Amino acid sequence: MDIAKGEKVEAELTHLIERRHDQRVVEEGHRPSEEMYEESTRRYQEQMRVRARYEWHLYHRHMPKGCGGRWKSLPPTTRSRPRS
């Protein structure tokens, strides 16, 4: 009985996945796997860039307090944010 229930759930999941795939194909058209992978990679890399910028900001935001008076003696180019 448990096996039959598991197979029923698996069939429902398969149906749900196929229905969502068909809906996406109708809305967006067919896309080869390579294109989807490239798009996914691009989005992930952009998220990592945003996260790195935010973490850089958090780390350096408190820099003047941690350096004491030495921060003021640094050249202005050192104190400014590096260009990326």
C-alpha cells in the first residue's frame, strides 16, 4: 500500500513538472539547455558581484574608526573606493 501511495505522489509530481514546462514553453518559447545554463550562470555571477560589493562596503565602512588618526594621514586616493 505504501508503494502505491509513493508511486501516486511521484506521478503527480511528474505531471506538475511537465505542466510547468509546457506552460513555460508556451510563454517563453523553447530554449536549449545551454542558453538556460548561461542565463542561470549570468544571474548567479551578478548576485555574487552585488554581494561582494555589499560585503566590501560593510567591511570598509568602519575603517576610519578602526585606524584611529592614521586614516586621516593616508593620501586621499587610498581612502577613496577603488574603481572596478
